[in-house]
Amino acid sequence: AFTRVGVASRSTACFHRRRPAAFLAQSSSTTCNAGVVAAAAANNNNLAAMNAWTTRRSGSSALMMTTLPTLSLRGGTSSSSSSSSSALHSTTTTTAEEATAEAEEASPQEIFRNDYKPLPFKVSNVSMNFDIRDGKTIVESELTVVPNDTDGGGDMVLDGEADALTLLSIQLNGKDLVEGTDYTIKGDELTIPAKLLSGGDDDNSKKIITTRVEIEPETNTQLSGLYKSGSMYCTQCEAMGFRRITFYPDRPDNMAVFDKVRIEADKSSYPVLLGNGNKLEEGDVGGEDGRHFSVWQDPFPKPSYLFCIVAGNLGSISSSYTTQPSGREVHLEVYSEPENKSKLEHAMTSLKKSMKWDEDTFGLEYDLNVYNIVAVNDFNMGAMENKGLNVFNTAYTLADPKSATDSDYERIESVIGHEYFHNWTGNRVTCRDWFQLTLKEGLTVYRDQEFSGDMMNSHAVKRIEDVMGLKAGQFAEDAGPMSHPIRPESYISMDNFYTATVYSKGAEVIRMYRTLLGKDGFRKGMDLYFKRHDGNAVTCDDFLNAMADANDVDLSQFQKWYSTNGTPTVKYESKYDEKAKTFHLTLSQESNSDEPLHIPVAVGLLDKVSGKEVVATKVLELKEEKQTFEFPDLEGDVVPSVLRGFSAPVKLVGPSLGEEEGWAFLAANDSDGFNRWESGQKLYTSLIFQTMRGEESDSKTLENVFEAFSRTLALDTDDYSIQAYALIMPSESTLAQDLEVVDPIALHKARGDVKKVIARKFYSEIRAKYDELTTAMQKNSGEDIQIDATSIGQRRLRNVLLELLCSVKETPEESETASILAASQFNSSYGMTDRYAALSCLVSMSGEESVEARRDAALQKFYDDAAGDALILNKWFTVQALADLPDALDRVKDLTNHPEFTLSNPNRCRSLISAFSMNAAHYHAEDGKGYKFLGDMVAQVDKLNPQMSSRMGGG
């Protein structure tokens, strides 16, 4: 699928967490649905109606819920969505009984994985013609239909959304078909009887269905199908957008060769015409002045969700890449609006790195003569892997040091890699049905994580970043009523299927294959997977079988990861037998699985006296509810380092006695970079929770935290990113996962209080380190700013230190000092990373007139310097949405009326509305106004773009 996008997952919005009393009604048969929050706008401000929990339809266990009755499946109110001029709508009068039956049929239907049936007929080849004109586009499609080898019987059903298509004509082998006699249209389905497709004059097995439809991309605010973004036409077909372009069996198991796709448009307005695959021809349209065309062919069979065309006035940069070992020369081109052409170089470089990495790591070459990427401003997700023609959100394509942060650069490289890697894990081998979504997404996320780790030259840094995101987002999903396995058993709305569980936890499951089988074993499994299934639509079971068969191992128990929801817990306890010189480590597991899971637990042992590693990392396979592992021939007691590298997506619980001492020991001595960081995080967590409960902080806990912080700050290392992450406390969303009941406001305050205690204790040391880095970075702060691992790490560390220094602002003098420091960095910095970090500190400062003047001046300068740049303006909205100010919500409401704000652009909407929902202390305010605000916004966005509204509400 496309890359998931959005601001970082908010802390506790839709999960079993603390709310004002009116929000606490819930039961085990509930599921979280932000559409319900939107009910507040339509329910006389009744807080009870804002409860973001709603019962499942008919007590089902479907992954996703319907939206409120006032919201349609496609967006807008039910009345507006039923009033369409489309020719698909019946003009006959219906009885009350028929109307009731139609209403019941129109209600959301639950789809079950076990109900899968192969198509009775499939489309083997496709030719299409797009005649694009302002206000109207005519699409002609020629479908070659053949009986399916796995025919389960039945008529041929073509999907076509009633509110998007106007059917002008339909033919079978050149003969016009008559509605009611030769075909029927009901709702969003056009059905042709099997008897018309069986038998024939010349060829008993092949039939040609030709349709001609009219669509209106200019009014397509759903951004699904063919739509217009600014002055550009483009498509988005995953998951079910192709049915908004033409009639087709719009499901991933119908893989067809698109022999010819012709695109015609006005030449002056749309000089660039792009399609999937290789370009066959282009030229001017005879007889019509000012119009031109291009024709494209994709020789590889693909599902309809990978279809794409683009027409626009675009600038571009181009290059080439020679694949290895075959030597194919591939033309590479990255397109954007002409004014953004200068920001494309990083995307091109990232693409070339991705192509080489996939060859070197998995032996996978690119297979076409051209690879195009197009940056689009109006895009629901992050990017889309359309064969040979990737469409990207501009936020994941455009970069230069003045407009993009270091994180933006890293994210662009990762997403470029992700979409390229889909060419094999998603395109050449795709998923049989949408229940198998994690087959391609989990696998490809894992591949892009490994790619990014290699590009950073620090897999420890990348692993820390990935696990931080996993715990903040996916663990929260697993802990709430939206919990579902990576391969769910049912769903209602496919738009809501793109979850952190399917993507991020799915990647963790793939990583466990790699951990269990080793690097070579995993590669053997991948090779067999492609050998068996190239050109096919397959299942998660097919992937597992390839891994098992290639390595001659039994993975049947491992398969339970695909059907088990929730985050498992692994507990450990240990003892050392001095007489036998043997260390005993006992592991136990708890999960929602009816039988034990197969869990790889990576363990190392450190000498308890010296801190030296005495047993290197070993993978223990936990396959029973409880197992004891023995480590013989040890001369003294040891401290176990358990779950190294986060070898499984589980919660790890150690012995309560001496647990903090163990964390402190590992934070100081562990040779595993991830576990050393994780141990420090647990020390922070313990202190924050003590503070939140109002307890007298255990002097030993505080002492351990101070010692860990001091040691980290004093490190003499060039791995600045690891150092920076070790100084950052766990996020509020991560902390919330360890609480049964969450008070977001109290948690926010406790975390802030601990930060201030640390900052005050080490203020002079922090300031000295900050100044030292500032001096060291002088030569790398102008137009020649470097985007390498060392430079990124230095900026990351200095900005962590700046945030600590600026947290000390209780007195007028302290506030003045903090604002002067932040303003100085803001005004002296060239790159966006340092400017944005400084602005993030300034926006949360208030009180003294001079302090607020610096804050407001910085915000105005940031806005003015943006000069209309959409991505910089998004940052301007976001930094204010996240501000920790008493009137944060009022400021956000005012910003919704700003002339640069619009709900119709997903990036702009996310930058303010979704960002505010992450501002936990203010979003979860006791008066419920934060919930009402989000509800109002969700309801408005749903009328324009239901995919966007579902993601705003889903977290």
C-alpha cells in the first residue's frame, strides 16, 4: 500500500485511558471511532454524545466501525451522497419495502477473510483511453475477459462507484449491451451474467468488454481515483480507487497486463503526460489544435490498485541508473511543480541508493526502462508505489536545508526506498486480498528500516527510532479497543485498514523471521518466495511456507503471530548456581493467543562485578508458556541483558526485586546499544511515575537517573544521535502504555517536572555542552550545511540540550534567559532543523512582555520567510498546534480561520488539526472542548474526504 503519513501518533486519544466522567462509559464490545467524537457537533454539544466509544455492529469483531448515521461511507451527509446525477442510479419508483431492503443493503457490510472466493472470470489484458478536458474526462476501457482457472462459478461483477461514474455505453465483443437484459446495475456493481461470457463465435474462452464512462476529476475531493491537485491531474487507486475511474474487478487478485494506456489532454496546460510502465509513443492530436497524447505500456501483470496516470505542467530533474548484473539502463526522472524543481535532488539520490541496496542485499533488479516519481501537494497518504510511476506527497519528496529538517531528509530517503522496494514486495508479488495487506506492507517496512540503518551507518540509532515509534503508536493501538492482529479476520471499511499494527507490528513479525533464521536463512526464504510467486497474488501463509521450506524448519507455531492481537508480555527471572557455575534464566509468556507464541528472545550476559560481556548475544526460542534456559561454565554471577535489539514486539517484565539496580547496571555497561538506551528509559519512567503519583521520590531512583544522565552527557563519542536519544525521556504516549488509567494532564506535568529537575541539577554542564557543540558546528551552519550522520547527530544533540535549558523558566529571570537563548539560535541558524527546534521552544513561552515579544517576532519571521512555501507553512501551523500554552485551543481555533489554512489539503489539515490532537494536555482538557473541536473538524473533513477523516479520528 502507500506509505502511512501523519504527525506522530497522539498519546491517548482513542484508547482505554483517563477521560472526564462523561467519557468513561465503555464495555468489552466497544471500538474506538473518531466519527463518534464528531457527533458532538451534531448533538447539541452533549458531552456524552462525544464519547469516542461505540458498540460494534451486531456484536461483530470487525476491524473497523461504521461512521455515524449522519456521515456517509464516501463522505458528506447521507442525503448528499444519495443525490447523484450518475447514470448508475435507478430512475424507477421503489416501494417502501424495496426502500427498506435497499437501505439495509446500503448499510456497511462486514467482510470476512474466510469468505474469500476466486473470481469466476478475470481480466487478463487492458487497454484504456483518457480524454481529459476541463470539467469532464471520458474514459474508454477495453477488458479482455477469460474464465478463471480456479473458477468457483458465478456471474462477472465489475465494481464502479455510483457517485463517481456515469456509464455512457457498454459492449461485449462490439455489440451494445442492454441494461436489464444483458447486464444489471445495483449500487456500486455492474453484473454481466455468466451465460453471456461462456461460449461464443470464434474464441470460446475470450471475451472483450468495452465501456465508456464520464468522470469529473475536478470535483473529486476524496482524492481517490482520478482527481485534480492544483493544476495537475493524478490518480490514487489503492485500495479501491480504480472503481472511481472505470468499471473493473477492483480487487488485488485480478492481475492484468495493461497493454496500452493512452492519455490525451491540452498541451499548453498539461505538457507532461505520464503512465505506468514504458512509453510507447507520443505526439500531437491530429485535427485538434493544441492537444497532444502519450501511450504507455506495462508488460508486467498488476492489480488495479497499482494503476496510475499523471497530466500536468511539471518541472523535473533526470538521471540514469544501470542495473546489476544485467546492465539495463534505466531512465530516472523526478517531477514536481516547476517552482519546486530545486528541491528534488535528495529524492533522486535516495532513489539511486535504494536501487543499489536492493541489488546488493536481496539480488533484486529493477525491471522497466523508466522509473518516474511525481510529487503531489494534495495526497491522502505518504506515497504510492504505482508500477514505474510513484506518486509522492510533497512532504516526502521536496527538501533543501532551508525548508526541511534532518528528520525530513531521513524520512524522504526512507519513503523513497519503501516505495521502490515495493516493486518486488508488493508489485511483482502482491497480496491475494486486503486481509493480506501486512504481507507487502510489513515486509516492505522491514526492508526500508534495514535500508535506512545501512544508510545511517548506525542500526542502533535506527532501531531506537523505530521502537520509539512502535511503542508510542502501535502499542497504544494494541492496548485499546481497536486492537487487531496484523492479519485481521474481518473489516468493514477498507479505508481504515492502514494501521500501525498492519505496518509496524507487521514489520516486527518479519524481523522475527530474520532473527530466528539468521541473515543467510532469511535471504534463502526470500529467494524461494520470489521464485515461487513472481507474478502472483498470494497470502501471508505463502510467505511463511517459503521461509520454512527454504530452511527446512517448522514455523507452524510462529504462524500464530498473524492471528493474535494485543502486545504479549514476556517475564523473566534468574538465579546463579555458584556450585554448578551455571546461570538459569526462566522466561514465561502471556498473550491473547489460545496457545503459546513462538518468540525469539535475544539475550546476552554481563559479569556482575566487572560489567564485561561474558556471553555474547544468543537467540532463545520461547515456545512454551514457561521455559528455563541454562548457561554453564560461568565463573561468577551475571546480569542478563534480555530482549536485545528488541528481538520481539513484547512488553518485558523483570523481577521486581532489584529491578532498578539492574536497569542502572545495564545503562552503564550493556554492550547492546539498544538495551543500554532502553534501560535508561526505564529509569526515567520509574521516576516520572513516582512524581505523577505524588510520592516522595525514591532517593535511589533519583540518584540512578542523575548518574545515568551525567554519564551520558559526559560521553566522549562521535555517535551524537545515540547520545541525544539517551538524554530524552520517554514520550507521554509511550509512558501511557504502562498505566492502567491515564491522566494526560498529570502525566504531562510529571514528565515536565522531572525534566526540570534534571535540567536544574545539570544546568551548567548542559550549557557547556551546548556551547561546545555550537562552536564545533560553526563551519557547518551556512549554505554548505551537511546532511551526514555526524552533522545530523550534532544538531540533534544540541537541540535536545536546548530544550532542556529552555525548560528552566519558572522565574522572570529564568524565562528571560531561556527566551534569549532560543531566539539567538533561531535568528542565527541557516538550516530548518535548528530554526524549528528553537521556535518549538519559543512558542511555549509566555508571561513577561519581552519574552512574548521574542516569541511572536520569531513566529512572524518564520511565516514571512516561508514566502508561501507550503511545507514550511505546514511547520508553522504545527509548531503552534503543539505549543504548551494555557490558551492553546483558542489559538488553534483562530488558526483555522487563517487565509493559508484549508481542510481540503490533507497536509495542511494534518499540520494543525491532527497536530493539536497530539497536544495531550490540551486536547484532553477536563472541559471536553478539545474533543468537541476535533469532532467538529472530523465532521467537516468527512464531507470532503472520508479517507482523511477516518485517519484523523483513528489516531
